[in-house]
Amino acid sequence: MAMRFAAIAIVSVLATAGTFVLVGPLRGYAETSGAGALKAVSDFDTIVDTRARSKAIFEEASRVLTHPRCINCHPATRSPTQGEDKHPHVPLVIASNSSLGPLGLACSTCHGPENRPIVGSRMKSIPGNAHWSLAPASMAWQGLKVSEICQQVKDTSRNGNRSHADLITHMGEDHLVGWAWHPGEGRSAPPGSQETFAALVAAWVKTGAECPD
Amino acid sequence: MSQNLLVNGTNYAVDVDDDIPLLWVLRDTIGLTGTKFGCGIAMCGACTVHVDGIPVRSCVMPVGDAVGKPVTTIEAIGDTAEGARVQRAWLEIDVVQCGYCQSGQIMSATALLAANPSPTDDDIDAVMAGNICRCGTYPRIRAAIKLAAKAG
Amino acid sequence: MSIHDKVNVSVSRRHFLIGASLTGAGLIIGLQPSLSSAATGDLEPNPFIRIPADGKIALIMPSVEMGQGIYTSVAMLLAEELEVTLEQVVLEHAPADPTRYANPLLGDQITGGSLAIRGVYEQMRKAGASARVMLVNAAARGWGVSPETCTAEAGQVIHAASGRRAAYGSLIQAAASQAVPQEVPLKAASSFKLIGKPIRRLDSPEKVNGTAKFGIDARPEGVSYAAIAICPHFGGKLRSVDDKPAMAVKGVKQVVRIEDAVAVVADNTGAARKGLAAIAIEWDAGPSGDLSLAELEKRAEDATTSGKALPHINEGDVTKAEAENGPVHEFVYRLPILAHSAMEPMNCTLHVRKDSCDVWVGTQVAGRARQAVADVTGLPVDKVVVHNHLLGGGFGRRLDVDGVILAAKIATQVDGPVKVTWSREEDIRHDCYRYLNYSKITATLGPDGLPMSWRHRVIGPAVMARWLPAFTRDGIDLDIMGGAESSYAIPNKYTEFVRHEAPDGMLTGNWRGVGATRNIPPIEGGIDELAHAAKIDPLEYRRRLLQHKPRLIGALDLAAEKAGWTNTLPRGKGRGIALSEDFGSFAAMISEVSVGDDGKLKIDRIVFAVDCGQVVNPDTVDAQILSGIVYGLSAALYGRLTVQNGAVVESNFDDSPVLRIHETPKIEVYIVPSSEAPGGIGEVGTPGVAPSLFNAIFAATGKRLRSLPIDQHEFRRV
């Protein structure tokens, strides 16, 4: 998975952990909720201006990018978030340079190649995928506006050195991206499907890969 | 179905479903009770064992995922250089209190030192944050890991 | 907790047994369940010592080991006077037998209340000394010399003049014919070889290599494994269950129904849990099915304002003082519902037979566990054998036998032994909770700013009414009121108790620190508030009120010195004091915190000084204070259970978080040297955590917190 080989220097941000107590409710779970459909590319045909159409298509695609299943592993710091409310991952996980966690508490210490059902808990499963890992630091999306995420996605220094064509392939075929629509019991999926999402990304590229203002 | 497991160098044929967590096969079927049940959802680390050298939470790992890979538990971790050093440091610092979480703590600490022979405080936090101790042995765990690192 | 001598179990109850000479089998491997040894031929000069002809000397532990280091400390006490080295002994769990193993201060076979060392400090030394005297007398008689010319050392009697030596094991026959001495001199502290020295824990090696056996590790021959679902609603019942999906799971043998729970029995716990998850259970929620936390809090609020109050302490004339001094300062402190969350989930293994029963469990109350099983099974109590184990944490949870009763009900329906293991979810949702505790404090100050009157109303359940009725007085739970008397010299003082019980079916119990964790937060927060109102430094304020408490002042001064109390802190940082005098120990804690502009709290440092009298093992004191503080930090920062539909909502470490290593601040523990009687230590670290944080946060931000947990509050600087 090319995305994981991005050779970008990463600064571990442990300082945000420490002994801080986050104010407000700490941990909560939303039930699985259908996020509904994703608009088809044809739904944007009425927008005559190509640039405007491109921007609108990205806005629609961003409903996936900013969904908790995706953005929880594109955090602002090197620690993932989790749950529908994007609370800090419990236990504390520091992704480390590999984005796979330090040996000793790697992602694979808990996350397997598939979602793992668990019994007796409010949590119904532990999510998993063969490539389970955090996005590289360069791909931190949390806290960004959609327009900023868009600029980042296009920037080869911050997208794993992907061409536009690579982006379509990545979004459309990557197994870990695809996991988002099969998140296991107890978690909501982003809207649409990987196919409709990939079609939007392709249409966005085709229309000039314009970013929302 | 029957699963073939290699645990601490010994082969075991166990007749359980492949989705039964490894923890229960180790504890109940094989009888290695040093590995502990604490939460069942990979939140506390008490059940940590090494599979193929990687620490895993055996309470959520289906036994089927461990087939064909060497499993090491607390009962045999002292056979590794790092494990022996960690255990000696645990005795030297007298880390344990109730002791229930300590198998998991030692398995995590051993994995930490195997990968990182001289961990900083932040490195220790990044690995050991996955293991809960209700007796509050954390300060001594930190001291023991540093002692074990020095002995390496 | 100021529990006083209820039953005087003295060394006069010692008995010794000697029979045909056999080897002391089963004495040389680690921690052993105690075996009846009437036929072994070993010397048993009292219930705590068994000396075989060969091999190690067995020391039988009257208290249980749940992390607090008591096995090491008790072994030190026995070995000190018996004159053996710790390498020469093995430790045994005591059997269930309150007639021999009751804590002298509790009158029952109970490990709790930080009473173990206080209860057995003399008892164990006398037990060791009397055995030594018998062995010395036996040797002297055999050698035809005066016992006064003999000494004992490292398991041998020595006659220095003739150079003769005899190992204890060689003397057991002769010693058995010696009278048990009624009075034995004990060593002066200056001669201690073990007491007061930092001795490594005797249970460390097996806890480090995975061989230590906790209750959950019991595997009697032919054991089956059960997973249980208990009715989630307080006082609710089982309505129906379809067991077919469970029976279809490989390894599942049986589904057991009892009044308020379902158990799936299988050939491993994983299959039992899988089977349990497969079945749909219908519960009858019962009378409490619509209760929410908001309703429970409202009831506690009502009890605070208008509950029936029973007077506890009445000194001076508070009403008059309130009229003469003013204004009246009033604070209400509110503490939430807490679980214990010991790392070892509740479990119990039983083999119920027609005429007898074996029980494998880790319990703080072995005698009560035995009685409970006898009650459930209808067996005579002497047909129930309790094999006690190491406890994977107690914290008060294993002072109750609800888990034993539940397992016994299930086991009566199962052929062969069955181990009932609770899930973490069941463990948290069916705890014997530290229930809501509210405190209303009303005070007036004199012209010097010091309190003239102090009124403290304590609202909470009367746990002792069911658990230890002797520890109630005229309807007042003396444990819930523990520490409420407060150490401060205030001329007019009035404390009262409002009994406020949890809803039926919600068990409430003892939680680490008992009364003190309820009452120290309001008292130490309240005194801090008064110091602020009087514009007097909170340390100086306390000192002025504690001139009659030199040991508490000693701890306070030591903590203040180590914490650098007089050093000015930058903006956004603050220090807070909390004192406690309980469990026979005197403690001062100073927390130092930072609060960022974003309202984030960081605990920079905790300094703790304690005068706990004569220390048995200073390393244990250090460990137990650390432990109590970390336990208190989990509760202070995060601890709070909520209730919906008459059921506890939280269920595991994801939604009921506890402190982890990266959240643990630097903690420094200092011991005030003392030759006073030993005090308790297991619970001493916990009560001051929350109030020292309240006070430190106030110093850092000007915001006064009066309820827990702290993470429910916003405290940007004001």
C-alpha cells in the first residue's frame, strides 16, 4: 500500500497526552447509523461551470473523508481518535515513525487482519484490516477545513507522492480505504460505497481537481 | 475443529472453534494460567502474550489467527534475554503488589526492550499505556524498565 | 476507621498437634492452601506456625494477600521472634476458620480496614516467640542445660558454651511435650533483625514468572467453565431465556438458570462466553427499572436538605456559636457512585457434592464465604472447604460474598466442579458500590479567622448495618462517619448522619479508604475554603488548628518542606494540602498542578508524608502509599458511574477509565520516623487525593470544585 511508504519526517507529539484531563465527556459511543447515500457524479451535471462542478464534487466526496471511519486515523497529532465522536483512542497510542505504533504497542497488538467480534461488551467488535495503521503525519486532516484537506490531498508532498491518477486508484481500490464501508458491528459506515466514492474522486480529477474555497 | 498451536515450544492440538480467543485456550484448554483475563476488549493488557514475537492481546485474538505461529507466554518469557532481564528488574525493584496485571506488564515491557534497548520516559509511556494496573505500580514499572535497560 | 477491640483472640487459643511422624509434604512449594495437618507429625505450636521434621517451616497467614504486602510483613513478624530466616519459611493461606484466624480487632476472619498489621502486630510476634521458647526449652532439656544459656538463630537452638546446635526440625517431638508458655518476652525494637528493614516481597517471584495462583486460576480436575449474565436492573429477575443458540456452540454443555442470572457452562470460558452472547435473555426489570442517575441524585439532594439526621458528635454549642459569629459559610460536597474494578474480575469455583463442597476463591472473608456456601447448599459448615487464593486486588470488593453465593447457586446445578468467571462488564455493573455521598458543612469564623463552629452532615448508606452491625451505634454507621470527627480543634463541633440508602437491589459496600474517602474531601476542601475566607495561608491555618496533634503537624511540616510550600509558583500553577488522621496513621499530602489557558489540568507532582508509627517494612509503606494515591487519582479524575433504567451504564475500561502510566504524576513518599504503635497503611494514601486536587486547582485557578470526578468540570482560570 503505497500510502504507507510516504517518507516524510514525523514528529511524535506525545506532549498532548501527558497527564492532561480533557474537559467534558470523555468517551462515548454512537450506535451504528446509516450515513445515507452519496450523490452520483451525474447529480452534479446541472452545474455548468466546470470549476464549480469540480468543487462541488469534492465537497460531496469530503463527506467520506471527514467521516469518523476515515478521519479518526488522519488525526492532527500522532495519536488516533476513535468512535463516532472522535475521542482520543483508548488506550493512548503513539503512532511512531512507522505509523504502525511502537513495537510493544503496535496497532497489531489489538487490531487483526479482519474485524474481530467481541462478546459481552457494549463494543461489538474491534476493527481490523491487514494494513491497519495511522495515516502519515503529512496526511493529518483533523482540524482542517474541507478546502484545506483538498489542497493537501492534491499536494504530492503531503499525499504520499500520488499523482491524480494514483489518487483515483487509491481511493477506489485500497483495501484499508474500503474497510470504512465494512467497519464491523457497532460502527457506522461513511455514506455511499467505495465505488460511488471512487467515481466522485475520478470526476473531481477529470473536472480539474478544483478545491472548494 | 482442531487447532494446532505452538506454545512455549510445545505443540498442542486443541479442539475448539477457531474464533475462540487465544486467551481461553491458553488458560482453560492448555492450562497455562499465568496469562490473565482482565477486560476481554483489549483495554487492559493483562492477557498480553507474544505471537510471532509481537505482543498481542490474547483476549481478542481468535485462536485461529495464532495457528502456525509461535506463541510465548509469561511462563516462558524468561527464556529470552530481554524477558529474563525484565523479570530480574521486577524482582530487584519489587514492582508487584496484587500481581494480577504483572504478567501482561512484563510481556509488554519485554517487547518494548526487545525493540528499543534504551527507552526514554516517553517511549515507556507509548508502550506501557496499554497495560492497566489498579494497585498503582506504575512508578516502579517505569523504574524497573529503566533498570532492565541498563542491565542490557 | 477507628474499629476497636471487639473480640480478644489471644495466643491462648493456640493449640498444638503432633501425631505420627510423617514428612511435611506440601510445604515446600510456594503458597499452599492450608491442609489439615493433625496427622502429619509436624509441630503446630499455634495456628500460625507449623514446623516439620525436615524442610521449610510453614507460616499460616491470618490475613489475605491482595497486593498490600501483608504476607511479607506477617512473615517478618513471625520470623523475627521465631528466629528463622525468610529463606527458611513457606507461606500458606489460612483455611476458613474464624475461631483461629479472626483479626483480633475485628473479631472475624476479615482482611480490611487497614487493620491487618494493627491487629496482628503483637499476636504474630507472640506466636513466634512462644514457639521459639518451646524449642529452646526442648533443646535445653535434651542437653541438660538451662534454657537461659541457649539462644536461637536461623532455625537452630544454640548452646554456645558447649558449641552444640540443634535444628528446629530435630526438636519438634521434644518441643511438643513442652507447655505452651503463657507469657513470652518480646524483643526490643533495637534488637529487630527484620522489622523496620526494607525486605523484598516474598510473593514477588511467582508473580513475576506467572506461577502465582489467584482464585481465577483454580483448575480442579474435571472443571467446567461458566460465563454469566446477571440481571442488569437492580433487583430485577430472569423472565425467560432460549438456550438453544447457546447449546449449538461447540463446547457448551449446559445453560443454568437462577432467579436473577443465566450461566452458560462449557469446556472453556471462551465457548461459554460465546454461547452466552448467542442467547437472548428477557429480564423483568423489577421495581427500579425506571431509575436514572438524575433521580438518585435528586434523592440524595433531598436527604441533604431534609433527611432525618442522627447526631454523632456534639461538642460545645454550635447553634449558639452560629448565632454569635457570622457570616455562616456553607459548602455542599458531592461524591459520585464508584466501582472497585480490581484487575481480577469476580470469580469463584465450586464443586458441590451431595455431602460436601470445595470452594476455590480469593476472598477477604474466608469464614463468611464458607458460611455463605453452607447456606446456599444446605451443607453443614464443616463440610465446606474454602481454598483461599491470592487476590487480584481487593479494595473492599472481596469483603462481600455475593459472588460466592451466585456461583454456589449455579454450581448446585452442575455436575462436577465449575468455575464461574464474571466478565468485566458484569464486574462493573454488579459491584458493591461506593454509593453517593454528600456532605454539608456549615461553619462560622471567629475574629481571628479560625472556625468557631463546625457542623457536618454526612449523607450516605449504612453499609455497616448489614456488613458489621457492631460498628453502628444508635443507627449511626460509624464507618461512614469515619474521619468526620475531624482532627481540627474547633470549640463548637456537631456532626450528624443521614442514612440514605441506594435503591433495593443495588449493593453498596466498602471501598478503599472507607469513611475517610467520604469525609476527608469535604473536610479538607472545607478547611481550605475557610482559610481562604480568613485570608490565611492554608498551611498556617491548619497548623493553628492542630496544635494538639503533633503527629499530624509532623507529617504536615515534612510534606511542606519537601514540597517547597513557601516557594512561589508561576501563574497557572497551584498547590493544595490535604491531611488525614485515620487507620492509626497521620498523613499529609500536597499536590501541585498546572492549569493551562485552555483549561487543561496537569498534575505536576504529589508529595506525601506519613507517620504510621513503627514501620514493619518501609518498602511496603512506600508501595502502599503509591498504590493508594494512584487508586485515588483514578477516582478523583474519572470515577463516576451513571444509571439508566435502573442499571449501571458503564461497563468496562473504555467508558469507566482508570489511571494509566502516562497519566501518573511524579509521586514522592516520605515516612516520619516513629516508634508509636504501628498504624494501617493500605488505605492511607487514598482519602487526600481528591481534596488536595480541589485545593491545588483552586490555588491555580480561583475555581473551587466541590464534586467529583474532576474531568466533569471546566476550570479555566477565573
